[in-house]
Amino acid sequence: DVKVTQSSRYLVKRTGEKVFLECVQDMDHENMFWYRQDPGLGLRLIYFSYDVKMKEKGDIPEGYSVSREKKERFSLILESASTNQTSMYLCASSLWAQGGEQFFGPGTRLTVL
Amino acid sequence: RKEVEQDPGPFNVPEGATVAFNCTYSNSASQSFFWYRQDCRKEPKLLMSVYSSGNEDGRFTAQLNRASQYISLLIRDSKLSDSATYLCVVNAGNMLTFGGGTRLMVKP
């Protein structure tokens, strides 16, 4: 079974803090993705990566950065957390970028106070 | 206009009912189509891919109408365990675009 794990299920941070969300997949997938999910807005893509050290902006990259130093690990960084970044963050991986099934981690519920 | 639109519901149906969801997409260059299922407080999981010829998996039937740019999901003989949010997903290029989801509640 494909397994995608995320470092925390729940996280509470203060405005202005730097936040790291970690994601690890164990299936040697090329592609990894970070989404946020908000009520009424669905899943929105923040960033994705199709190879080590490669990254592409998604629909809402502002306020976020990412790092992919190893194939199995994709990190999402909030340089200075703000209250409007309170959300559910979901990481996913897939073998193929186009048309391939994406496997999701359990999500991290981030609250920024 | 959203790229992928779904009726958010909720659809409240009794056990055994047949229920259908539709989804419309705006990008005519879209190439791949999927339905994902998301249980409450859980991550989305692939339910089924949607092919041009239509496809069936047990009680679930998916249809694609490229001319009208819509996708449908039909669930027959609904079970309590079908209660979830169903996400319509469309691929064009490197990324998947998710609809907001349709919530289904199956009642005894």
C-alpha cells in the first residue's frame, strides 16, 4: 500500500512564526503536491514538485515556499504565518503527473492565532 | 467561474435509493477525469476514473460528456457507508483541479 505521512495532525502557531509542514511518501513517486482545503473552496494547489529540487507554483503560492531535497520528502514552509493561513493542509504524491492517481496524506490541521 | 463546479448538497437519501451527482468543467483541453471520495475528517481517496465510454464499478457508474463538459456519478442501492463527500477531479496538463465536492448523506 502507498503510504503518505505528514508530520503532524494538528498544529497551533502564532502569527509571524515560521512553520514547517513535512510530508514523506514511501512509493518512490516522482510527483508530490501540497494543497490546502477550506470549506466552500475545496482543495487548492499551493505547490507541486515533479523531481528532486524542482518545484512549480500552483494556484495559491503566495505566502508559502517548498523544499524537495530528497525524492521521498516534500516540505511546505510558511515563512511568517498569518491567520488567513489557518486551514487543513494535505500532501499528495503520484507516479505520473498527468492523469495519475494521487495518494493523500492524512492532513495537518493548522491553526494560526 | 470555477474551473470545476459541483452542487455542494447535501443530498439526503434513504438506504437503497439511487442518487446521481453532476459536475461541470470549464477547460475543454481537460484530458483525465476522476471521482474521489472524502470521508469526514479524512483524506480524499480515488473512487474511480471516468472514461469517455462510461464505466461501471459495482454500484457506481461514471459518465463523461465531453461535448457538454460534464461528468456524472450514479450510485445505485445506496448504503449507509456511502455517506461521504464526492469530489469531481479534472486533469489538464500537470495538475489536477478539484471541485468543491458534493456531500451525500444516506439515512436508514
